[in-house]
Amino acid sequence: MSVPAPMSVEVPTTWPDTLFDTLKQVGIEQVGHVPDAGHARLIDRCDRDPAIAVTGLTSEEEGVGLAAGAWLGGQRAALLMQSSGLGNCVNAISSLAEAGQFPLLMIITMRGEWGEFNPWQVPLGRAARDVLLAIDCRVLNVHRPDEVGDTALAAARLAFDSSQRVAMLLTQRLIGTKAFR
């Protein structure tokens, strides 16, 4: 009797892969982003998936409109941004998303926290959570790679099942710090 060969299963090796797999699991069909090194691997994975429409944005504010249009068209979207871009879309979140009562899933890479070298990143890094709470968003923080999948699933369910504005903050401790050279 021969022993069957072990099956090969692709296992995510990094937190962006886990995040991508979770976005697929919850049915994300559109992703809007402003280029961001912290999201580079996730953006690349989305770009290579023909089932996901990826839209490069000139401002994070456009992503709120993208998410609204996706929802009205029967699709789910995720908005990827850096914490410094949050200031660009506060009005759209607090007006369009609030008044329209549509789900908004934001995945935000944090800057201005853990070992930040750039003083320009610190103000919104320090204020992001409070700003999001002030405009009635639910906020979930991720500090470790093993928290990414469960937190992304919880954030997506809260957003899409309850028509909430939800921000998943990928802390700088998770994404790492940039070195200035």
C-alpha cells in the first residue's frame, strides 16, 4: 500500500498575505489606495487578482466616494491609506459616509508612532484614533502579525453587516519603521 503524497498548501508567510486572504474571504471586489510603502505587498496582491478592481487615488477622500459607489453597485470595497492621509478624507467620512449610512472599511497603516524618524508624520499618527472616534468610526488596532486575520475579519463583518465606518489601524510596531538614510 502506498502512502499518498502530502498536499501542497500555500500558507501566507506575511501579514499582508493574511490580510489579502481575509479581504478575499469577505468578498472585497474593489480597493482604493494612494501609494503607500506599508501597503505595497497588499496592493500588489490585489493588483494581480483579476477579481479585484484596484483604483489608484489622487487623494484618500476619493476612496470614500469609491466605497459608496461600490456599495450602491452591489460590491464591497476597502480603502487603504496611511495615517497621514486621514486628514484628507475626514470631511468625506463625516458627511458622505455618515449621511449615506453605507459601510466603509478603512485599512490604515500608522506612522508617527513606534520609532518614527519623520516629524511630519507625528501629528496625525498621534491624533488618528481620536479623530476617527470623533467622526463616529469604529477603530480596531493591530499590533502583531497574528492579530491581522481575526481583526480584519471582525472589521469587515462590523462594517458590512452593520453598515458602520470601521478603521483597522495597522500600528507602526506591526508594519515596521522606515529608516532615513
